[in-house]
Amino acid sequence: MGLGGEGRAEMALDVAMVEVKPKPEDETITVNFTFRNTGDKAVTILNLESGCSCLSSSLDARTYAPGASGTGKAEFKVSSFVGRHEKSVTVTTDDVKQPQWVIPFVLDVPAVVDIEPKTLQWWLGDPAVEKTCVVKMVGDKPLKVTNVTSTRESVEFKSEEITPGREYRITVKPKSTDEVVMGALKIETDSEIPKYQRQLAFFSVFRKPANAAEAKP
């Protein structure tokens, strides 16, 4: 009888990676994926481990014969994710030549609200000039900024509607740059999706690093 490591086994997806594309309002999303044992020996699955608590997965069998195909299922908790995120599941097998098989996923959550820049910064002791961030409603439906509040009383701010339902400008000015300050603006919208009903933009007054001037071209 040959050793268990003899022969060739390779578990492989039918695609390069599993793409997950939830809708903006999704809290969770489940996707199915297919794979195959492309080798010439059976492979037994010993364990599945996700690299993120947001992801759970399962396969449709414990052992896959040579050439056999299989189906897996993955469930993502989308929660506060926005944009493109790479996740993975590591499958432990009894194959000595492929003891671990990594299944890659790409989670691509469409944005509904975009804030640029996300953080406004002043250096300690610099002039307390106005700076602005732009809030864009980039989803299918227009949204309104209904309220803006600050976590600190050390800044003055105002919100202006540039394009109704689509673009807003928020101007921020520290009352002083004599002290280090960190805070946030709470931007409320009329979105029906809970995670987009309140967005954050940040502001700070920091001490300039000693090599800041040298770092500039």
C-alpha cells in the first residue's frame, strides 16, 4: 500500500477568486462558489477557518474524490463595510502536498455617501484658516444632509447645499490652533439605510513633526 502522500491532489476554485457584490442596503449576503479536486487522489477536509469574524463558510462534502467537483457557501456580515475588501477562508486538508488551501474573496460594497477629504488638519500654531470637505451622494437615490454637529466646541462650521440631494460643502474653522485638538463632525442624512444615516468627518490640530519641512519636495 502506498503512503497517503503519494499521488497528486489539488483543490482549486473554478474562478480566480470569489466576487461578492452586495447591494448598499444589505446587512448580510450569501454567495455560492464551485471548485474541483484536479488531482488523482481523494482529499478530505479537516477544518475551515475564516480570516475575519464577518465571514463564515461551509462546503458540501467532507471528502472529494479525484476529479470531483464541489460547492461551497459563504456568508458575509456586510455591516459597516464600504468599498473593496479582500477576505479569505483557509481550508485544512489531509493532503501533505496541499495541507492548506486558501479561498480568496473580494467584497465590493457600493458607496452611497462619499466625503472628501475625510480628515481636515491644521498644524499647531498655524493660522486658523477655513478648510472644507465635500459630501457627495453617490448612490442611485439623492440624499439630503439634514444636520451637522461637532464633538468639540473648539471649531466653527457651516454646511452648504451645492447640488440639491447630491453635493454639500462643509466649511470648518478652528477657533484657535494653540492647543492639540481631535474631533469629528457628525453628518446626518435622510437615507433609509441605517449605516448611511450618520457619517463622520474628522478634524485635528496636531504638532508639526520635526522633519515635516524636510519631507516636502
